[in-house]
Amino acid sequence: MVKVFIYPATSLILSDMVARFGHTPLSSAIAIRERIQTPGLESPPLQITPEEPKKGLKWAAVEVPAGVRGRMSLYGPMVEEAEAAIIINDADLSFGCMGCARTNELIKFLLREKDIPKLDLVYPKNEEDGVRFVAAIKRFLDGLGGAK
Amino acid sequence: MTNYTPVYPGTVTKYVIVESFTITPADLAIRAYEIAGEVIVKETCFGLVINGKEEDVTRIITELRRIDPDHIFTKDRGFPPGDARRCRASLGGARPGFHGIEYEMQILPYVSHGLAEIRKRTIEEIPSPASPLEHPALDIGKLKKLMEAQEP
């Protein structure tokens, strides 16, 4: 099983496709679950503590806003762990505040810099697009090997 | 500062989302309850939220998928079901994250069609989608259409 980073990291479709075709999706839920299930001091709602922006310094410089660095402490380790990536380029749903927007740009930059197999797609807009979309993902994931 | 103790440590939570003409979340919930064992199953408007040990949740999802494999989708969730930090019963309005699912649910019929078709057709013969990273020059036909669409 290959660890596949999905972008948008909250995508239902990509998360399902990767798991369905026998690999492990790396999504934001995994990083959030890790924090939600770790005992410590209460820091609602996401258990993000002041330590997270410090950890984010590994991926973003100190002058980058703390919001971006805090988010990168969730996504950065997963980007490093990823052995492949599927990126949807017209994912309007991942648009949020400026912190989200800049983090998204940084995630995509880090993925493009990394020497791993990548698949770039856009959301299907009709049934024939849907067939091509699913076939492209299946071909890509089968090509990675090691499917469960 | 207060201490934080996780509610269901060592468990996983997954969404099961149904976008089908023949299966409703209630049908899935009944089937899930039949085979549940030691897991929490919560029915929602779009499907189910299942929480429990990873192997139990995987077993139930594998079983549920068999009902309608092309129309049942799954996704990880960070919070357990009914968590006050996320549940709309305590927050009001749509749950954070719902809008993402709502957006992708409009696309699920095309994906379901694709999943059905790749079993009927040879996958190598299906052309690849156009790469979004390529920016081709503006097609002359499209330019003409744009010019004609201009107000005089």
C-alpha cells in the first residue's frame, strides 16, 4: 500500500478513490484525529496548541503568518510522508481565509518540488469526464504497485 | 487551562456517504446495525458516521459497500460522532466541513458513472483527461465566439 497525499486534503472523492483502489489516503482528517486523540491541555476546537506554529517553521519561514505555520504543522509531515500525490486543480471548496489560501499554495509547491509520482486533474463536468477521471486515477494508482 | 482527555482513544471514525437512487441512509443504517458489533453508528442526512476499532470499521464498510459499490463512498473523519466541537446540534448552522461534502456530492453522479463504465470498457482505451497544467493558446473558434458574444 502506497501513501497517497490528496489535494484538497478534505476531498471525499479522492479519499474514497485512493482507499477503494487499495492504497492509503493522507488527508487532513488523519492529522486532526491524531491531535483529537492525544491527551494534554484543552485547546478547542482542533487541539491546535501554540506549539504547532513552532513546528511549522520547518516548512515556512518565521515571517510567514502563524496561521500558515500552524496549518503546515498538520500538512507538512504528511507531505514528507507521501509517496505519491493526486492534485485537483480547480478545487474551489478548499478556498477559505488567506491562511488557508496561502497554505494551499505552499502545499502544492512542496508537492511539485518533491520527486514523487503526481497526478493533476480537474473535477469532472459531465459523465464522459467522469469516466476519464476515474480511469486516470485507477491507472495512476495501479501503476504505483503494492495495492492491497 | 484544563486537562484534555480524549473520548474514544485508539478508534477511527469514517463517513459512509450514499448517493444512490435505490439506497437511502436509513437502509444503510439498518444493515450497519445488523453487523455492527462494538461500534457506534450514527445516521445522518447524507449517510452514516461509524466509529470504532479500525478492523471493525473496515469490516462494516466492506460489507456496506457490497450493497451498491458504485454509489457508496467513504472518507476519514477526525472527530468522533456527536462531538460537541463539531456537532451542529451544539453549534447551530451547517457543520464545518459539510459544505465540502455538499460540493463534491454534486460531482458524485459522474464519478459513479465512471466507476460503472471502467468495468465495462478496457481501461487502456479510455483517453486521459486534459492536463490542467497545460495552457493552450486560445482556439480561433472560441475567440470568434467571444467576439460575437460582445455587445455592439
